[in-house]
Amino acid sequence: MRTLYAQSYTFAFDQTQLIEVLAALPSAPLKGLDLIGSATPVTDRTAVREAVLELIAYTNGCARAIEQLHSLPAIALTTFVCVEWVL
């Protein structure tokens, strides 16, 4: 009987790799950031209100995503074949 083994792979990010991946993500196009970065004062109250509401919604969405990531259960790898044993 002949046994074939799959290559072993690393399935996790270390902290440095995770920071690099997150830093490479593009910035979200938010009206509030555009208003903050504008050289002229903003006098349109409707534009300011929309920008603030968008920033609040974005912040709340980020908080929900963090909570969901935090509560993810561990995933059991039942088909993973470990080819090498490190001593």
C-alpha cells in the first residue's frame, strides 16, 4: 500500500502579517474625511449632517465586525495531515 502526503501549509497569520494585510486595504471613501481635509470652511449643514451620520454608521459597523470576529468559534481541522514533526 502506498501512502501519499500533502504538503504542509501554515494556516495562520502572525501579528506582523496581519498588520501588513490590514494596512494594504484601501481607505473607505467617507464624506466626513473629505470635509475635514477640505481647505474651505463647510457651511452646508446638510452636508455636515450627512457626513456625521455616515461616520457614525461606519464606526458602528466596524464595532459590530470586531464583535463578530471576536466571537468566532475555533475550527477543527479534521482532514489536515501533518507531514513533519518538529522536536
